[in-house]
Amino acid sequence: MADLRTEEFTVNMGPHHPSTHGVCRLVLTLNGEKIIKIEPVIGYLHRALEKICENRTYAQCIPIMDRFEYVTAMSCNYLFSNAAEKLAGIEVPERAEYLRVIMLELNRIASHLIFYGVTAMDIGALTPFLYGLRERELIIDLFEMTCGQRLTYNYIRVGGVSRDIPAEFEPKCREAIKIIREKLIDYEGLLNENPIWLVRNKGIGVLPPELGIAYGVSGPVLRASGVKYDIRKDDPYSIYDRFDFQIPTRENGDCYDRYLLRLDEIKQSLNIVEQALDALPEGDIKAKVSPNFKPPAGEVYSRVENSRGELGVYIQSDGGKKPLRVKMRGGSYNQLQVLPHIGTNCLVADLVAIFASLDVILPEVDR
Amino acid sequence: MSYPLAFGELHGLFGWLYELLESTGLPQPWLDVVRYAMLGAMVFGVLSLLALFLVWWERKIAAHIQQRFGPMRHGWHGWYQTVVDAVKLLTKEDILVDTRDKFVFFWAPVICFVAAFLAYVSIPFGEGLIVSDLNIGILYVIAITTFTILSLLMAGWGSNNKYALLGGIRSAAQVISYEIPMVASILVVVLFVGSLSMVDIVNSQSGWITNWFVFRLPFGPIAFLTYIVAATAEANRTPFDIPEAEQELVAGYNIEYSGMKFAMFFLAEFVNGFTVSAIAVTLFFGGWHGPFLPSWVWFLLKTFAVVFLLMMFRWTYPRLRVDQLMEFAWKFMVPVTFANLILAAWMKYAGWYW
């Protein structure tokens, strides 16, 4: 019998594709359903954020940073404020630091809840998506109550925060924590032991820790591979050294561990928020800072641990009221770079699961 | 034991209609033509309405599982939402890809739609409510529902789209694999009844509820479970909906279809879901038999219960991967169903059954 002629074929997954979480394009070379090559093509969402920041005063950059990583916009606000404060030597009031930690952790929970829903949806379970967003809504309501915005907050400013929390924030926040704790049990019951969920996630997309470190991967993805690295503990910023919390890690580095790890992180973040609410002091919420303050010439790198790894900003100042150069660093960018390594030789369905478990967000990749 | 005929039985109505037809004095061949055209139109109309209802029902169930309301605007709890959707799809522009294979692209939805409805020739809706009691009834139903694969392959090929092609290939592999355990599960019932006729199968389960095949231990429940799993795969529903896996293949085989052609695939999918449930009821749940209510009401109630089960599967489970699906079919379903078949054959031979 003559040999059948077979051919590899190329599929463009994206930029318009339901499971690329934005406008990522993956050029896949397929042999049947097996992926033999992945080429991520990025830049569809490039907005030149770094250049825009160079043309604005430090205070005006904060709303731009909101668009950097809009799922955890609080981290981006904090990141830039912290860098500018370091540069100009501004002292932040105690109460503002506590409020910042509360907001950062709430935002991390909201982001992980989105991850929970979206990952489940990518693997074909449509219902958890609605559940994840339902609990996220509680947190978003808290943000709206505080700063009037639901996605791009512009809340954490240079020198403090933009406004104090309203009186009903604390009881509502404690109630939300209680509800989320209860619902987490439901979440785990729905998916953790589900046989289909297990076969779809266990042993899929294993990221060896060496590969992760070599590519600069950080955050939950690296911790799921067994590397205990969290900037909140290893290079504490703000007042994280005052709280009692664990850094969960997992050993296998597959999709399932990345999923479990994020659920663990939600629990830890809930603890931090509770501790911060208990210890919240009275006082000022913002240091006196001129809107057009001029930091001395110099450079600074500030970094935070957000829900997608290390988020960093490098600012160079020439002593003027605008930064001379701004460089941003996002965790998703590095996570997208390991995708071709851990995603080849699997099936298209696995690629979707791996992509979801890396929790890549495209505006942060493209800047 | 058979139940006394309850009020509201419909086969009297058909007898009256036939008498009316005969009284017109048409010659014999024309009489049959008119009679079958009438039956065809009735089955088509009833099933179209059922499919529309099922779409609405599924959306409502999904919504309530997900703590939403679902359609609420059109009528009480949005009851005519799907009618509005159907009208929208009918009046929508039919977008055609230039590079399509014209013949195949056009006929794929037609075959899918027609095959879905043809199965109802031999499904008894109630006592006396069957278009034609073929002596090969269940075999005919299995054969005709398999046409769906052909249409999915045609759609995948004719669209000239890589995602569609992948969806078509996946569906062919899936449906052919699950056909075997499905038929093997059905054979258990056929073995005991000794007939392929749907009416005979239903009548063999008359009487007490223990006569239903699903309660005939030990092979009955196993056959039902394997059948319902294979049927879920046959009807392309989650967790086996990989041919149209939205998150991987965007929409699979129907990615290039729009307007009424898409609606035909969509309605056919729901009709297929109803078909596999109707077969499950006929084979395992005593078909139309039941006390007090008219037989067709019993049949519909039971079928909707099975459809509800399929919908609950869909909205709670994630999706399997294509190779895991095949592994499950060949490494688990096929051995289990054949072992069950052998067990049932042995018990029948030994006479250990009731």
C-alpha cells in the first residue's frame, strides 16, 4: 500500500479566539491535533504606555498605570506611587499604608476569582465562570464604594490614597470575606475532585522550576513548581512584614497545581485583609505632595507581587516634573514566553488549559 | 397487565382522520401519499415546537444553575424567546464563504436536519402513536441518527476552514467510537425482548414498574448507564462536546454557518438530544406505560426527565480531551458493554430473569 501523504498545517489561534484572553495570536503548527510548534505573536494591544508616561507628570501617570494590568489595577497604582515616593523621599501615613494593603489583597482575590472562572470555562465547565464573577462582584462593590470605579481605580496616589474608606466599608468587607470563605468550599467541591477536571489538568503543562527561573517567571506559576519566592516575604514592601501569612507552594508545576495554588492564595489574602482591618489605625490618608512635584535626579526600580507574578516599574528622573524614562515589567510577558516550551507536543485542548493556567493577561504583555 | 385507556388518548383522533380521508373517495396510492404527508407534517411540527421549547428550557436551566434569570423579556419568563430567535435567524443574511465547496456546504445542514427528524418515523410517542412500526425499528433509528456524522464531516470539509475541519474530524472519530458501546447496550434489551420493533420493546415492559428494563438487575442498570453515556457522546453534548468545543475550536464544524443554515444545525442538535432521550425511555423506562395519565403524556414526561439529566451533565461538567474521550470509549465503554451483553445472554440462556 502506498504511503498516505500527510501534511502539517498552520492554524492561527487568535487574535480573535475565545480562549486567548484578549488579543494574543498563537501561530500553531499542527500534526493532526498535536501541536509541534507554537509561536506567540504579541503587540496587538500595544498602547505605548511607557512613552505616554514620559510626557506626563508623576501624578498624571497613575491613571495610565491602571491600563497596564487592568485586572489588578490597584497593584499598578501602588507600583508607580511607590516608585515615585522612593524617588522623591515621600513618607506615607500609617493609615494609608494599611488601606493600600487592604486594597491590594482584595484586588488579588478578585483577580484569582476571575482566574478560577475563566480556567474552568476554558476547560468546558461554563458554570464556575458565573460563580467566580459572582464573588468578585462583592469585592468590586467595595472598590466602587471607596473610589467610585470598578475596574480602573486610580485610588492609590503618590503620597497615600485618594480618599478614605466610607463607614460601611468595614462591615461589608468582613461580610464579603465570610461569604468568599464559604463559597471557596463550594468551588473546591465542584472541581477539585472532579475526575474530568483531574484528567484535564494533572500532569499537563509541567513547568520545571529551572525553566521558570531561566525565563524570569514569577508569582503563582513559579510557586506551583515548588520555588518559594514571593516578593511580599523576600523583599517586603509597604507593611507586609507586619502580617502573619504563609506563602503556599506546590510541587508538580502542572495545571492542576497552579489552579490549587491560586485557591490557597485566596485564603491567605483573606487572612491578610482581616488582619489589616483589625489593625487599621486612625490618621491621615495622604501626605502633602504638590501635584507637580519634582523628584531629584536619579533612578529607582520598584516591584510588587501581584496575582500574575512580579510587576515592576523602573523610573529614571532628570530632576524635572516628568519622568525621563519609564520601563514596565509584567509577569505575564515572561509566562507567555515559556508557553512554547511547555505547550509543544500536546493537543490543542491542552494548550487552552495551559494558557488558562498561566493566567496571561494581554494588556500587560503588550503594554 | 395493561392499564385501562385514560381520557385524552390520541390514537382515536388518527383513526377518525383516516376515516375522513377514506370518505373523500381518493384512489388507494393517493390516499397513502396524503396520509403520510399529513403524518410527516405533524411529526415535523410537533418536533420543531419541542426543539424550540428545549432551547428555551436549557437556557432557563443553565441560568438557574448559574444563579441568573435567563431569558425574561419575551412573555412570561421569556417563553417565546426562542421563537423570536428563530425569526431573527430566518431573516438574517446568509453569509457564504467564497472558498467553500458549494455543493457540500449547502447540503450539510439539510442532511443534519432531515436525519434528525427521520428518526421519529419509528419512535412511539404513545399507544398507537407511531408513524410506522417497522420490524427493524431500533436498528432503523440507530442507522438514521448516524447520518449526523456525515453531515458534520460535510460541514467541516465544505466550510474550507481549519477549525471546522478539525471539528468534523473529531466528530467523526467520536461518533463512530461511541456507536459501538451504544449499540451493545441496546442489544441487551433487544436480546430479552426478542424483537427489534419499538412497539414490541415497549409492550414487553408493561405492567409494574419492575418490568422496566432499567430495574432488571444486574444488567439493566449497567446497560442504561452505558447507554446514557454513549448517547451523550452521540448527541455531542458536554462533557463530550469536543466537535464544537467552543474554547478550542471556536465553534467547530458550524463556524462558517450563519442565518438559517446555522439554525438548522442548532435545532437538529436539540432534536438529537430529544431522540436519544426518547430511545432511552423506550428501551429502559417502559416507554408510554404509566397509570392514570394518557400514554403520550407519560412518554413526554419521562423523556423530559432524561433530557433534564443530560442538561444537568452539560452545566456541571468540564469537557474531556479528544484522546481521553477515545480512551474512555475503547478501554472502558466497549469492554464493559460487551461483558454486560455476555452476562445478559448467559442469564437469558439460564433463565435467571423475570
